[in-house]
Amino acid sequence: MKSANENLSDILANKGLKSSHQRLKILEYLANNPCHPTADKILHEMKNELPTLSKSTVYKTLNSFVEANLLRELTIEDREIRYEYNLEDHGHFKCEECGEVYDFKINFDIFHSKELEGFKVNDKNIYFKGVCKSCLSNKN
Amino acid sequence: MKSANENLSDILANKGLKSSHQRLKILEYLANNPCHPTADKILHEMKNELPTLSKSTVYKTLNSFVEANLLRELTIEDREIRYEYNLEDHGHFKCEECGEVYDFKINFDIFHSKELEGFKVNDKNIYFKGVCKSCLSNKN
DNA sequence: GTTCCTGCAAAAGCTTTGCAGAAGA
DNA sequence: TCTTCTGCAAAGCTTTTGCAGGAAC
């Protein structure tokens, strides 16, 4: 039976990415934490396990992963790139009160626009903003 | 018959915003140019008409307008906030080759997600990325 | 006369880049 | 051994902030 890291290692290899301790740990973190973290959050969350991990390594790693289609980049807000390992079609909801980002299922195939005929679509994003259930009930 | 600027002036007043030469010109520019400009583009496009216009005025003005729901902010890419005067529901397509942003009609009412029941949705965004028709045909 | 806006400069914040040494294959 | 990754520091860019003078009402 393979360990989780052997699997992740294979994933990197399949994408043509060299393996390293840092890369495996960052990928593992993203696979286990579907919380749409920013680069900064990842850095701080991993400081215990990887005390010497640097910002630039995190940024370079995340960019390699995005380029290899291993991660998806979320640009819901300016100056706050978030990353997720979930590559299936889905939408995002960001709560303006608590900042939490929620996933929700959505079928992207329902979109058909005559205006986009002849266009090559590589990436589809949908995000909503508002107030989440939990913040709404805290107000009452 | 009112001039266009008198109308824009009324719009500002209705939103509780003080009128000024700069604000009217910036709003006029956005109303006439549905090209989803960035703050920087607006600044440069207006240099002829308003030679002393400053970056900070542009940023502050745009932020006031967004807060007053007079403009919509697009965050398709990080570090590149674009603005538009069109507040009707529609989607955006950004061409990865030429950088152009296209609007397309979309009915946001078709989205129904059980996962968002009990959530208060204030803002809906949808954007696609890919290659536009014009860039595709230039390749052949 | 007040209030709020403008514009200059400086600061802030996130992301990228350059480079020397280290790690991986 | 050769390539590529890591991590430090510095640079780059967009956006925000502070403040004095000026415009709007």
C-alpha cells in the first residue's frame, strides 16, 4: 500500500515537476485543507513542519502547480490570490463578514452564449459575495 | 434639454456624492467607454482633458463610485482591478492573448444551489478565460 | 464658512526576480 | 554530474494613506 506522499510524488512526476520535501508538503496541505488559502496562510500554517520555508518558495511552488494545472487560482478579491486543489467545476461564495469562502456545486454546461461562439474557453469561474448563513444567524 | 453632464451630476447627487470636474469626467469616460479599463488606463486616457489629474484622485474616485454602487469592480486577474459602468447582470470573457475583456449576456437566475440556502447573496460574478475569436483567426 | 475633494509624495502590501548554495535524479 | 529547487534579500507594481491647499455649495 502506497503512502499518501508516494501518491503525491507520482502526481508531481506526471506533471513534469521535480519532487521536493517542500513541494510534497505544500501539495499535501492543499489536498487536505479545502479552505482556499492564500500564499501567506500556507506559509504560516507550515512554519511548524517546515521552519525554514520561505515566501518565495511558496509563491514559486504555487505558480508551478497552477501552470501544471494541479491547482486552481481564485481571484475573488484583488491582492488576495487563493488556491485550491479541487479542480472540479464549482462556484465560490465569499462571505463579506467573516471572509470565509464556501464551495457550491454548479453545472457549468448550462451556460450557452451566442456572443461567445467562435471563442475558445479554457477556464470558467463563478463567484458570489454576500453574507453566509452562520454570520446571518449570529446577528440575530 | 439637459446636457449629459447635468445628468451625470444628478446621478452623483442621488448617490450622495459631491460633484467635481474630475468626478464628472471620470464617470463620463466610463459611461462612454465600455472597455473595462483599469485605474491606470483611465488616468492615461484623461491626461489630455485633465492634465493635472492624479493617480490618487482616480483611485479615490473609483472607490467612492464602487461603494455607491455606481460602478462595478472586476477582479478577473490579481493586481488588475477593472471598472465598468454597466450594472446589468452579465458575464465577462478575458482573452489570454490580447487581454481584451468581452461582455456576454447571461441569466443569473438559472443558478440555484441548495448549498447556498440561507445565505444572503449581494453580488454575482462570472468570468471565463480563453482565446477570443479575433485572436484565433489571426493564428490561421 | 464648512465640508469635502484634489494631488503630491510617501507608505503599504502582495508578488516576482536574482543569485548563491543545496537538494534531487 | 547536471539540473532544478530553495531561501534570502531586493526590486516591482498596484493601491492606499497623510496632509496641505483648493474647489464646491
